[in-house]
Amino acid sequence: MSITTDFWTNRQMRCFLAITGHYYEKDGFNLKSHVLNFSTFGQQHKACDISKILLEKLIELNILEKVTNVTCDGARNIVPAIKDMDSNVKRLWCLAHRLHLMITNAFGF
């Protein structure tokens, strides 16, 4: 199972954490994606806090042992947070985020 995770802050400055799960059905052909968690995130955005809450949520959902990949942006706090979770979990860059960064840098936005 792979997951994606990201943070979002609304106009009232409330921060939210989203975790989405991605897996193939037993036939190996049908990809399924589901929002597994969407909750407020009141802690500081330090890597240790992010790692702790991600682990708690994955344990709550009983999927910690099933997660092999985490797709995320390249924020300074998320990269070490994923490393702290489990050495067997691979971190993948979010392609859409990387393209956005390249385009905004290229055009000076």
C-alpha cells in the first residue's frame, strides 16, 4: 500500500493533515484510492511531530505494516519525518508539486 500526505492551512490559520491510501485490488489491475484521514494538526510543524502523528494515524487505521511508499512534497520538515517513521518505507516526490515548482521558478511567479 502507498500513501500520500500533505498539510493544508485554511484562511483562519487552522492546519489540517490529509492521508490518502492507494492500493491495487486482488486482481492486480484496479487501482483504488481513499481518503484515510483528514484531521486538524495543532502541533508545531517539526519533523518529530509530523512523524509521530503519521505513525499514530497509520496504527489507528491498522495499516502501518502495509505501507511501503509515502508520496509527499519536498518540505524540509516532511523529508526527515518520513525517514523517522520506518527505514523500510520509501519516500517519493510528488510529481505535480515538483512540476509546479519548476514552472513557477522558470516564469518567476
